[in-house]
Amino acid sequence: MTPRSFPLRVALLAALSAACGLPPFQPSRPTLPANAERASVAVIAEGSAFARPGVTEGVVSLLEQKTGRRVFLFSAPPASTDAQWQTVAASLLKANPSLARYDPHEPRCTAYWAVLPTLEHDVEGVYRVSLDYSEATRPLTEPDPTPRTGVQEFLHALDVGSHGSERKESVSGTVALFSIGASPDSPSIPISRTVTFVEPTLLAPRLDIASAVAEAIGMLPPLRSPDWDDLGRWLVSSECPLLALGVYETHLDHAAGHRKLKMEAVATMQRGLTAGPVRQLAQDTSARVHAALHAGNLSDAEAVLAQYDQQPGHQPRTAAMLRRRLESARRHAAADQKRAADARQAKEDRYSCQLLCGLHMVELCNNDKVLWNRSGRTWEATPCGKRRPEPFLVECYRQQWLTGTFHESCLLPCQGTADGRDKLMRILQDAGCVRESS
């Protein structure tokens, strides 16, 4: 197609879009459900998937529909709330002169990402959605046997289709919920989805990221009613006493029962200022344990905790907090292993070695061009796994079983080792016989 024909192509595509009833894209704020409650939730969106147009709006709209609440969006880290926290922290420390040297960042505190949004908005929970997106296009190894629709034929005639190629899109990440109360952490629900489009046109669908997020959110526990006093006490026990004091000043009245939380937070900070080497030992131990957990070395984390228990400056509260996180990491690791095993089993159930080897044997015969020539026939492309009626091919199929090729060269290696099965899967995927599952 010559450069001069480009305006014509654009005009024709515009006419086609109008004919198909496709209105121009107009980004807008998602409509809040009519029965939305006044209480709100926050969502922290992070990862390359949110650079795609419409993904952020789709996730926010999804959360509003799922929760029936207004959603406030934050990037990670929430810079606006961090700036507000600095002002709040300065005010809190000024009201308590004995704490002037206290570090407002609280290096050992890991709850800032979830609690800071609650200081700017009256939210009752914080969702964290972390998603990475990838897209790749590769040539087709075999022609696509699926008949094209009239629209696809028209687009390919205009040279706007993706001839002889396929597009693979993938998204992976996690969704987690932070509820306001004691032990607010919930399990992280993994997201992993992959779709492949063969010879996609401009009108081909895209990977629906919002639906993947919806599925993961449906596996999270329900949002609990907030308990700010319990959250404050959890923050004190989690090395976040100044943040707990901020929650007290922002969300709690000054009743006698709540004032106890303030006293505990202040006392914890004062002990931290005088702990000296004890505090440094706890910081170093926490850093080593968290580094081991982040790397997935649970045995190393256990060894560091065992060493800490023998130290003269050992703090039972710090050790208990770190051990809880270790146990949480073990539960998550066990859950991940079970999900991976279930996924492998589902894949194996879907594609048995018997089925895969049958496809492979048929493919060997259908693509044996020497056999076609010897039989006086011109080779023809055939959809994967389809048996043809030609006598010379029927005989070829039969010989694969009679000579033992099917059993000895395919079935036994596939059933014998995971590598053998994976190799066979790759051969069939490259040939377009088996689609990679999401």
C-alpha cells in the first residue's frame, strides 16, 4: 500500500468503526453505585500494568462496584500523605518535648503504605494492587486454520491486520487488603493471566486486566468494620508507636479508654530513645530477618531469630513480632506451593501424555513432505491433530503405533520425567497445536 493511500485507510477504518457501532473513547470518572455507603476505601496502584490506558479507571470502577464505597486512588508510595504525615509527626513531637529526638520515619515500621492514606481520608480499608504487564508478538509457525470473518478479511485487505503473527499479553501480580483493626494484614492473592491472539486486527480484544483483579478481590476476606483503637495497639506492637499516636489524634476521641493507647505509644517511644545498643540490636536483627524473608530464605530467618534469642539485649516483643512474620511467610509459601501444584495438576489433567503423543504422531505424518511426494500428492497444511483420510496417511498413523514409536519414543519419555513432558509441550506449542494456558 502506497503512502498516498494512508488517508483513505484511516477514512475507511473510521467508517468501519462507525458501522460497527464503536463510539470514540472518552475517559471519564467511573459512576459510583446508587447504593454506595458514605464510608470509603483507598487503593494503592503500582506496577507497569497501570501505564496502560484505562486500567487505573477500570480497577477503581471495579472496586467501587464490588465494595459499594467511594474509592480514593494513591500511587506507591503515597507522596501526598507522606507530606501530610511529616506535618502531623512534627506536631506530635512538639507536644511531647521529651520525644524531640525520636525518628518520625520509624525505620522498623512497615505499615506506612497502608496507614498513611487513612490520615488524609476517612477510609475503612486499603487495597494494594501490584500488577506488571508484558506484551510480545511473534511469527506463526503454521498458518491459522480458523476462517476469518468478513470484518477481518476487510481489515487484512486494508493492510491493517497482523499477518502471520500472534500477540501474547500477560499480567501478573498480587492484590492485598489492609483492614482497620487488630492484625489487619490479609493474605496476598496472586494474579496471573495470559492470552494469545492469532493474527490480531485493530479491533481484536485486549487482555481484560480488570476482570483478573475482580477474580482476585473475590478471594479476599470481607472488609471489617474499623476498630481504630485495636489498630493503634497493633501499630505499637509493630514498631510504629508514633504512627499509632497519629491514628489516635486523627480518629479517636480523648476518652479514658483511648488515652491508654496514647500513654503506651509515648512510653514505647521513650524506651526506644534510651535503649541504645538494645534498640540497635533489634533493628539489625529485624533488617536481617526481613531480608531473609524477602529472599525466600525462611531457614536463614529462623537461624537469625535463634541467635537473637541468645543475646543479652534480646527483646521478647521484637522476637515475637518477627516470629509472627516468619510464620506468616511460611503459610504464604505453603499456599504458593499448593497453588503451583494445583496448577501443574490442572495442566496435566487437561493435556495427558496419551493425548499429547497422539497429536504429535498425527503431526509427524501430516507434515512428512517426503511421504506426500512419494505418494504423488502435493503437501497440504492440516489443522493440528486432525487425521486425514488419504490411505498413505492412514497407514502412516497406524505404523506409529505398530512400530512402537508412539509408546517407546513419546509416551514413555512424557510419563517418565517432567522434562520429557515439558519438551513435548514446547514442540506442540511451537507448532500451534497447544495454546499456553493462562
